[in-house]
Amino acid sequence: MGYKQFVADLRAAKEADIDAGVTEIRPGESEGSVSFNYTHQKLVSPLEIHVLDQNIDEYPEGSSFILFTASDCAGDSIVSFLSGLTPKLTGKSVQEVIASIARDLTTFIENPDESQEHSDEFEVADHSSQSDAWDEDDDDEDYEDQDDDAFGLSAGLPPTRQEPEIIIPLWQDKTDRQRHDLALAIDAGISVAAVGDRSGQLGEIIAMSINISRLGLTDDIHSIWGLRSSDHIMLLLQFPAGYPSLADFLTLQSHQAVYRARLGKCASIKPSLSSARSALSASQYSHKTETNDMHQVLPGEIQPPDADHQVKDDKFTPLHLFNSITTLLNQEFPALLRTRREHGLSWDSAQELLLRRTEGAHVRDANYSGSDAQHIADALEKNQKQQQTPNLPPILAQDHALEDEATFSIPLSMMLFSLRRLIQSSKYCASCHQRVTDGFEGMKPYVCSRPLCMDQYFSSGMAPGIEHDIINSPVVVDLLISFFFSAVSTLKIREVPKGLGLLTLYSEDLISYHDDLHAIAYFADRRVQMKTGGTQLRVGERLFLMDASSETGPYATILSYPLSRCLCRVTALDLEGFNFEICAFWKGSSAMPEHPITHQSLSFPTTSPDDTRSRRDGGTPVRVLRYHHLIDDLETPRCYSSLTVMACGIPPVSEMREFLIAKPGRRLSSWEKLDHQTYKLLHWIIVSNQSLIIQDNPGPGQSTDGEAPSTRLMGMPENWMQFRFLQGSPEKELTFQQEMKSSFEEQLARREKPFPTIFGWHGSHVGNWHSIIRTTLDHIKIEHGRSFGNGVYLSKDLSTSASYSGLNVTMVTSPDLVHPLPFFTWPHSVLQVGSAVGCCEIINQTDQFVTAEPYYVVNNIDWIQCRYLFVHINVHTLAESGLPFLQQTSRGSLGKLRQDPARHLLGPQSKPIDVPRSGVPIERFRMFPYLAPRWILDGENKSEEWTVGSSKGVDVDGILG
Ligand SMILES: [Zn+2]
């Protein structure tokens, strides 16, 4: 008996003639489940019904079926009715189960009243009082309308007077249990709403939420998460099979179907039933379904710029950025909780232990040596040491998972777990969910460095799309590609796109296959004739053509090859060769592509130097290189030069943007001008950025309203483009605030008015910034030969830091000078980045720095918080590009922040730079009110801005009675 029998019966059921509206009997998505469609003339569309035996090992005698449906046409009452059928199904065969469900459904749909009476035998509620209630409703017309809705049936069904109630004694107890659990959640500060109706439960869906403001994060973090400060973080929970006991819950396996969870946001404290339902059905079975769903509504999808404002207030929107938390909640949460409670472990230690058990047996790794018992003992000891988590806001400082059963709440523990994961999301791999141990924590969820996780993240649709960035932040995308290009072309890159299966070109290839290709290029016609024909190539493919007109020896890389080379895109194919257009070309032994001088020539020159000879001698013999080699296999210099070439094949951001906005919903991957490998590289460049970078004010000549933008640092010349810049996990801001508070507590108590922070510049060679935005500010700078100790180097004077950044001082002081270092820049860039400098806020405890003169050398990274990034750009190419400036943050003018006069920030020519108050979190002014603008202190907004909210959650629907 058991699974084998189930499969045999399922096969028999498929053959059998069940009729009664049943079609398409098929195996379900998990073991021991079966799905079928049920049709009835009164139903708008077929009902898809899923049946799962939770106790498949004892099928059929001991089977324990649950039923659910995700079909849109299933109204509340059908869902309720289906739930009520479960007890009747135990002991039946698959065929009998299906037949029984279909028969009962037909009866129910054709005569709901009769079914109602029939169900009375289950009822234990006080019948007489309920009858009274119905009597009162007798003349209530609204009530009848509601019923029609609830059935979701087509017109023609006689309206019924009431929802059929099927209450089973056992479930009545579960409602009490659910109420008990939700009361605990409300006490802990979580608001609870019951959405829709389900007999035997407090609602069809339970929505638990807190206002985002209670997480104590800054506006910048809200914005990178796609949230507004009025939003609620919301966890939806649904229990299709009834509310489980704690003991049952703890035994659930990862493919469980007892509950469904979905993390998202909602402007209202109670979501609409339809939005909640669709969010849950999208994630209901497996990760596979979820991935499909993501393809439709990924954050990277094109949305009209104002879509956010049109969203209805009560619409629940899944937070796709945090899909990994949803997956974890639906699959591993019960096992994690069980492990925690069994051994008294933390979430992290429980997760490590589970990984040891599932993976450890196969891995011969030092990490897995020692027994479980030893691991548990170590973990407990570690917990003792890390007992305190002072940086979490009060709501998250609660743990709850280890409470006794009498005071334990399943939904509360899930909600607290979700919130904690949310705020620490960048500490965990979005693919394997393990804590990232590489040390760096970014702003957004990302993956650990294990090749498997990288590959899965980028290939399975888990990673966010990039369309949204290209449309809304084209300048930032240009900047990210420029940083990458500078890093690979100057060999300064530390983070390389390995583990993605990225294919690139490799010069050895052609030297050995030279004789077979017989390719002749006619540059004037953009045509290559090949003996093998062009049909094995693909239109859109990038090819690298190398002049093969003279004998050449081995060269270290394709970029040290002494003859002309070009990167081209295949535009047409035939049996004799292919046509192409040039993406970039290199002359002589220069490693850098020929560089456009002005914007007009941003697309490469229409004739190459080889053209005259092509015409004269009837073509140039060339070697043709394809993207055929795994980047992971190339050693360093070849890898870097291959990536340099590939980056030249990324089209200008403005062109990609034009393609996307021409037709809403377009995906970049479907663009014929972008081949798959180049797309993968671009995707990685954008998504792997772990810092928040937002264009902060209009670029040169782009100021829209004529007024001086309030967010601009006053005194910076216009060829320094300003970006908002934040590094580290969302928790880092909280840590920074905490450090500030503890540093100045005594002074504040003495009623002194200290300046809690100072500002400093952090300069680094432009080739380092690709790594800086993925890791952290550069520490020691031995390369400059004047080390003042270990730590991050900052300076109050821009000239000092700019000299670190590869830019000489005269350039800093003459705004109109076009920088003389074009060879470091991405050829398609409109920014033509010549230099980049970070502007950071530092805790003003200079006597505790490693040194404060002539630089600030700070070795406590918690004392530094990045605020701005300034990029030295070519104002002409940007102005001519037509790239629009899109304001992403709307922060009002708060005036300038008062700075410590002894350590005022200095800009070009050592003139003072004023930092706007909007550059620091508003929380600052609560801690140090004398720094606040007057209107904030006096204004009526005060209470709203600063109150953290009551400690109790809201019982939205009065479910606690
Ligand atoms: Zn991982």
C-alpha cells in the first residue's frame, strides 16, 4: 500500500469513466497528489481541483486528504464547501475520491439550500441564535447580492439566502487556536486582518502587517526596496486544509500544502480579497510556479513611470525582491522552527544544522567535520556571545520562536522571521538561503559566491530584470557599465562574472583554426566571405575579426595583438558568409578601442583604416572569433581582455532605452541587437551592484524647474555629477545611528550641543570603483606609498582625495575641462567618467581615528556611512545624449546642515561645501534637535514623522471579539 497503490489507482482513475463533469485527471505537482478539472454549466469556467494525500504512506486506509482550488471562478462558498468534504474522503481510492467530490459539487451547485441542510448534521454552533440572525437578514437585499458574488457563478443560479456553513467540531477548536495565535501577534505589535470568509477559520486569508516606518529604515532604503513610507510590510497566510496545531505544523515537510505564505506590501492595513488571492495562488505549489509568475511581474518589468501612484490602496503587491523569503517560508520554515525549538538554537544555527544534515553527508569538507552534537554545542556558545542585538528596532528585537506552546503563535513567529530576514536580507544568499560568509553585506538581496548559486540566480529568473533600471535610471546604468569597463581594462577588477556560464572569446582558438576558415573581410561593404558559410552563426551574434594578413606570433591577449581588430555584430547570414556592423575597433597594438572624440561619432566611424586596402586588394584575410569559451576557464589577463571586448559590444544605454520604451512590456533579451552572452554580462553588471546609487539632481543643462536643486551639495562644479550613494545592509544605517548615539550620550546629557558627524571625501582610482560598490570603501592605500595606518582614507578637502582618484588637481578646479583620460572609459558611455569620489559621513570622534591629520584614517567601518558619489563627467557628451533626468527621490528643501566649523567639508580650491539637511536621515534631528530645521520642530508634522506607533497591532476585523 502507500504511494505505489496511489499511483496505480490514479492510473485506473484516468482510464475509468467518472463523468459527472470530471475531465483531465492527472498527477499533481507533489507526491501523492492528483488534479482534475470539474465543469458545470453554471460555472463560468472549469474548476481546477487539487487533492493531496498528506499521509500517502498509509493510502488508502489511513489517507488524509486535503482539497484546494486556485480557479478564479471558485467563489468563497465553493471553497468552503470543498474544505468541508475532506473528512468524507478518508479510506477512499483515488477514483472514489474524485467521483465523490464531483457528485457532491454537482448537488451543491444545483441546489445549494439542500446542501446547506445536509451540512447541518455537522453543526455544533448554537443553532437557535444563528437562525435568529438569519431571520433579521431576511429582507436585506445586499445580502443576496453578496451571495451571487461569493459563488462566482454565472447568472441563472437562484440566489441563496446565506453562505452554507459547514462547521466541524474539530475545526471549531482550531478557530480558537487561531484566535489565540493572532491575539499574540497583535500584542506583539502586528496588525491583523481577516480577508474573505472561510468556515472553520477566522478568514480565508490572514493578512499580518506593520507599517514600514516601524522598521526604522531610511527613505533611501525604502526606495531601493520599491516602498513608500506609507506602505505596510504584509505577510499573507492561508490554511487551505484548516488551521494546524503546533505539533502538526512542526512536522511539515518542505513540499507541504497545509499553508501558503506570501510576503509583500500594501498601502492599506487590509488587502483586497482578489489581490491577496492572486498573490497566494501564484506561489502556491512550488518554486517553479513562482518563477513563472515572476516572469510576468518582475520589478524589472516596464511600468509607466507613475504606475505606483495609480495602484489601488488596498492592492496587495508581492515583494519580488524578497521572493527568497517567501520560498523559505513556504518550504523550510517548519523544519527551521522545529530545529530551533528542539535544540534552543538561533535561526542561523538551525539553518546550518539542517544544511549539515541534508548536504553534509555528501561533502567532505572541514566545515562538516565533528558531530551534530558538537555543532549544537558550538552554536549555543556562539549564541551566548551574540545574545544582544541592540541595533534592531524594538519590534524586531522580539524572538518568540522558543516560547512554550501555551504562549506560542505560528503566524507571529512567521511574521517576525520574515521581518528579520527582510531587514537582513543581504546577509543571506537569495539562492541557497545560507548566511553569506564573504563578509560584505549589500543593500539588496543577492547570492553567495558559490557557482551553483550564481548560476541558479541568473538563469532561473530569480534575479530582478534590468529593464526598469534602463528606463528609469539610464545614467546610473551608464555609470555601472563604465565602472566595469574601467576595472577590466585597467586590470583592477576583483569581482569577475564567474559561475554564470558566461561565454566569451579566446584568441588561442583562431591561431589553431586559422587555415580552416578562409575568411575574407570587405570592410567597405561590412561583409565577410567564409568558405564554411555563415549559416552556423546567428544574427545578432558578436564576432571578433582579427586582421590575418601577416604572420603573427603568440600574444598574451587578443588586445596585445599588433594588427587591426574589430568587434562586430552579425546583421545577415547566407551560404557564403555574413554581413556585419562594427561595435568597436582597435588599431595597431593599442589595447583600447579607437575612441570617439565627440558625441556625433559615438557610433563608430563608418570607415575603418583598412577600407582602402580592402578595396585595392579585394579584401583582408581575417580570423573570426566567436563567444565560445567559458570565462571561468580563462586565466587572468585573457579573461580581462575578453571582458573588455565584450563590454564594447554593449549598445549605448540610450539605444537600449529607446527600444524598451517604444513598446511597453518589451524585454531586453528579445532585442535582436543584443546577443545572449552580452545580455548576460550586462545583467550581471547591473544586478550585482550592491550599493544604492541614485542620480540625485539634474545633470548639466538638465535642470527642469530653473530653481537650484535643493539636494545638491552647494559649491560643487557642474562637471561633477552627484549621486545618492549608500553602502552596507539596511542594518548598517541603524548601527551608524547607534554608534552616534552612544558616542554623544554623555555630552547631550550635559546639555552640550556637539556636532555628531563630519563629512569627508573618499577618492579611489576609477578602475577600483567597480569593486568598491560591490564590497566596501578601500582600506589601506599602500599603492600611494604614504600609508598612515590601516583603515579607510578620507579627506575633508576634495583636492586631496581627487588626487587619489587618478585626476589631477587642475581638472578639479577648472569645470569646463574635458578630462584627458578617455582611454579608461567605456566607448559608448555618455558620461565619459574620468574620476569618482565618495562623500561620506563620519562619526565626529577624531581623537579615536587612526589618525585625523592630514587624512582621516578610520578603522571602524561602523563609523562611516556613504552619502554621495561624485563622478567627474564629460558635460558635452551627456548634454548631447538626450538621456532624460528622472527624479527618483522627492525630498523637500530642508536647508543646509550645520557642520563642525573646525572640520568643514572643502571642495575645489578648498572652498567650503554645504551639505543639505536632506542628505542625512530625518532620525538625526530627533536625536540632535538643535541641528533640525525650525519647521520640523514647530510643524504639525512632528508627531507623525517621529512617532514609532503604538506597541500593539490593530485588530482590523475585530476577530478577537
Ligand atoms: Zn548561496
